[in-house]
Amino acid sequence: MHTKRLVLAGGGHVHLPVLARLDAFAAAGITVVCIAPGPYLAYSGMGPGLLAGRYALAELRFPIAAMAARPGAEFVRGTVAAIDPAGRRLRLADGREIAYDAVSFGLGSRVVPDFPGNDRPGPVVYTAKPIENLLLARQAIESRVEAGGTVRVMVAGGGAAGFELAAGVLGLFDRLGVKTPSLTVAAPRGLLPGWPDRAGRLAEASLTRRGATICAARVVGLAGRGAALSDGTTRPCDFVLAATGTRPPDLFAAAGLSAEADGGLMVTARLQSPFHPEIFGGGDCIHFGPAPLPRAGVYAVRQGPVLAANLLAFLAGRELLPFRDTGKNYLALLNCGDGRAILRKGPFVAEGTWAMTLKDWIDRRFMRSFPLRP
């Protein structure tokens, strides 16, 4: 029997069900190769808690390299730099090439600050992704506080990610015993735009009662030891945490696999490229052709089982399944950094310690739902 090769480009959340079903792929004569920059996948839902010091990094990492260390599977440490759809090959950043019979992209999205950097000594910028950046930011803040210095933080962005970053910083300040925290949130459309008004009010109250300042302006650049805002002011800061929206990697547009301005991998309802049927993808890096989906982790989790089933079916010559769970009325929980969380389910919004207990339970259950977890 001819062995077919399935390449998982990226060890994202959407690929976890494939890694959990490697025995089924091996039984069908399919070799699985997982390519990722590192041996672990950090779960984004617990990232703000990592920043606040609630979680250690080990508590929110999936050991994807160990998960792929099975007969008929291989883990390759690297970053996909280019796609050759006609030749069915991927080129890695170090020049290596990997051929495939089918490939699935779970590369996630990236945060690209919408303001220019600073070529002079000034504020250090940490983007909200990759999640490991939040640990670096936490360690930098901890070092400055422990050395007796004042720490001034600017959060760029007022959406769900920006709110959770701001809340996480305040939670970290509290853990470190900082009595007068210096935190500014540049939120040009206010906090949690697109959410019910009550959610925005709760978010603002949560931050301001702990000493944060909310500015209805966006960061337009870094100026010396501060951040320049669109309202003409400059706010002093030592660190900038950027949550200014996400976008997919550029390689899909470069390979002619994207037909939309967002640059995401175009896929059909079956999570399959309409241009090259052996190309699949899910999560934040795709553009879901039937109806664009928000870039929220819930969709990667929902798509994972369908993607795993379709990859196996495609390589075995069976019929594929459509992804139908596209509803936007999902449960959302935002970590407030003080033992509380804001909950949203459709128009219903609430806040409390019970909501954070629920979020923690859901997150930890998800971490236990795949093999090789302690």
C-alpha cells in the first residue's frame, strides 16, 4: 500500500484533534508530519492569566512535539515560509522543502502593530501573539518592579484582547504590590466595541476602579519614552502591549490561495481550498468562504474535529463533511485579572467571581481533553 503524507503546517488549536487521532491515520497508511516553530502550543484562552501571574506557562502548553512522537508521525521544528501548490511542496524559512499529498494549515494569526516602531531607545513593544510574548512582558514588568523602578504600561487596542491585556497588567501589578499602577488603554472606539453596551461599561469600571486611564485615541507612533496618540498627546510609557487586531500570514496571498483582502487561506464549507483540493485549513488563518467568521479561538476548537475527519476522508477517498457550527452566539468569558470575569452569551452580559470560576473550569477541562496532559 502506498503511504501518503499529510503535512500539518502549524501546531495550532485546530490541529489538536489530528494529533489525537494519529493511530487512525497510521492505520489508513498515512504518515503525518507536523511543522511548528517550537515543541509546544500555548493555549490562547489562558494567556491573560499567564500575564497576570495566575498561571505558569507549563499549565497552558500542549506538548505537540511529544504528541507527534508516534509511529507513522514526525515533528519538524521550523516555520513555513512559502507554498508551492503546483509542486505540492512547502518551503521552510531555513530553506528545507517538504512534499505533501495533502496539507492542512493551522498557522493562526499574528498581531501587526498599526503604528511605526522606534529606532531609538524607548518603550518596548510586546504583541498579544504569540502567547509566549505575554510571559516576556510579565517578566520584564516583574524585573522593573523588583528593582524598585516605576513601570508605565500602554495597551494599544480596546477590543476583547486589549481589555484582557489591560486587566492582566493590573492583576500583575496587584500581585507585585504596586500601590499606584500606571496603565493607559488607547481605545479609539471605547472598550469592547461590538459587544452589548453593558459589557463596555463593566469593562471600563473594572479597569478604572483599579487606576487605569482609558483614552479615546489610538497609538500612532512611539516618541522617545512615550507613545504618541491620535489626539495629539504623548503618554509616557515603558512598555506597549499591542492588541491592534489580527491578520493571517502573508504566504497564502503570495501563493494565490487567498481571494480576499484579509489574506486568509480561502476554504469552502469543507475547510478545503477551492483552488487546490489537497489543501485544507482552519482557525484564524483561513477565510471561510460561505460566510466570514470572526477570528475567535472558539472556531478553531469547533473546526478541529471536522478538519481531522475530512483530512482522513480525503486521503482515503471518502466523502467530506461540511463545517456547519458557524453560529456567533457563543459563550465568551473575559478574564478581569482580579478573580472576576465578564461573561457574554448573545445579549446577556454578567460579571463576577463565579464567571471566572467557570472560565477557569472550561479552560482547564480543554487542557485535559487531549493526550499527554498531566
